[in-house]
Amino acid sequence: MTKIDFKTAGPFIALIALFILGIFVNDAFLSAGNVSNILARSSFIGIVAIGATFVITTGGIDLSVGSMAAFISGCMILLMNALMATIDSLVTIIFLAIVASAAIGGLAGMINGLLTTKAKIEAFIVTLGTMGIYRSLVTYMADGGTLSLNFTLGDVYSEVYYGTLLGLPYPVWVFLVVAVIGYVLLNMTVFGRHCFAVGSNESVAHYSAINVDRIKTATYILQGLCVSIATIIYVPRLGSASGQTGILWELEAIAAVIIGGTMLKGGYGRIGGTVVGALILTLIGNILNLTDAVSNYLNGAVQGVIVIVAVYLQRGAWRAKN
């Protein structure tokens, strides 16, 4: 008899159980609009969480992703509004904003990585600091209010979020592409093997001729790029940015990674599990919205409990194994 690997199958079983629960909670759960909304909303956190999988696999952590997303959103909106006065092509303006988003995300990730590796500051401290910096910057840029995208641009750019291909929203397709690239990168390349090695034991990895600092910095750059991609498909949803944009994204991203089976201590990561983890978190929020049994305002509390329980179970499994 084949023994079920609950470490691998657990997230999938939980996802199926939640899906069944959702069906019983509300008849509207299976509606095309609701399913499409679940998939689209899971895309933002899922893309950010894929980047976080690389960081956590190498033994790092990034608490700045939500604030980084808010800052990038603000920069994109300010840039697009400013370019309206000099460039007639709306598509060109949006393209330039997308390029700027990728550049800012990559640079922000590099700063986090270099401060962690070259300055030898704990990742928790570095990203806690940059979390405050980015959140303050976007609040300053908005003068304490909200930055709004030009309505003409917003009408064109909104297609990125609300448009569909083969019945699925564009954000879902972006999520799938990022997930496939992340899976290949982590599981089928030398870089991925080095990520596992660094997370398992930095000293051994160093003596095995692996450039530990370069690998860890690269994972933070990947995280920044994933945040920028998520931002690119998030901005057209509301067409605005403020100090409240991206609140709790860091909690949701880390929760998705841990739920998916990636070890918080590093050395083991699962992109497929992260994708399932993002779907689980979105399903929980959706079910809370569809039922009156528990207030949807407790969504953050539920996610926090999930993170604590998941880490506790991981630690127990690791101790039992060793």
C-alpha cells in the first residue's frame, strides 16, 4: 500500500476541503463571477509569494513586500500622470510605467539583498526598516491622501486586470507564467540547487564554492521583481495608491509559502505548494465574505493563526525526523 506523503499532499487536501466548504456555505460560491474573482485575487499574493519562496528557501525573510508594492504603485501612477503631458500614445505611457516598475522592484530587492549580505545585517531588521521607509515614502508622495491615475489612462490600463483570455482574467495567466518560471528556476537549474544548498547550510555551501552572497542577493532581486509584476496587474484594479495599499501582503505571502510546505528555516522550497497556499488564503477570505458565521474583518487574524500553526507543525515534523 502506498503511503500518503501528507507534507506534500496536505496543502492540496486542505484546498479541496475549503472548496467543498465553500459550496455548502453559499450557493453563489460556484458562480463564474466568484470563481473568477478568487483566481484573480489570489494572483497578486501568489506572484509575491513565489518570490518569497526563493528568499525563504535560502533562509531569508522579506517583510517589506507590501510597502514595496505601495511605493511602486505610487511611482507608477505619478509617472503615468506626468507622461500624459508629453506623450500622446497611452500604450507607450503604460509600457514605460511597466518598465519603471520592474526597475524599481529589482533595485529595491537588490538594496535589501546587499544590506543583508554585504552589510551583514539580519534580513528581519533590514526588511523591517525598508518596510517603514517605503510605506512612509508613498504616504509622503500622496500627501497623506490617495494618488489617483488619470481617468483616460485608467480606462485603457484597466483592461490588464478586467480583461480575459480563454475565459480567465489576465492576472491569472500572469500568475501561471510566473509559477512555471519559478518552478523551473527552483527545481531545474543550478541556481535553484544553490538556493537549497545555501538554505540548508551556508558554511557548507561556501566551502562548496557557492557564492552565497550572490545567491541570496539574487533571491531578493527576484522577490522585488515579483512584487513589481504583482503591482503591474494590481494598479489597474483600483487605479490608485495610498499608504494603505498592500497592507498585510507580507503576512499573506509568508503564510502562502509556509502553508505550501516551504521550510521557514530554509533548505527546502515548493513553488507548487506556494501556489496552492495562495489559493487557500484567498478561499478563506472569500468564504468569510460569503458567510455571516465569522466576520470577514477577522481574515488577518485567521491568516496569523495559520502561520503560527503551520510553523509549529513544521518544527514538530523536523524534530521528529531528527
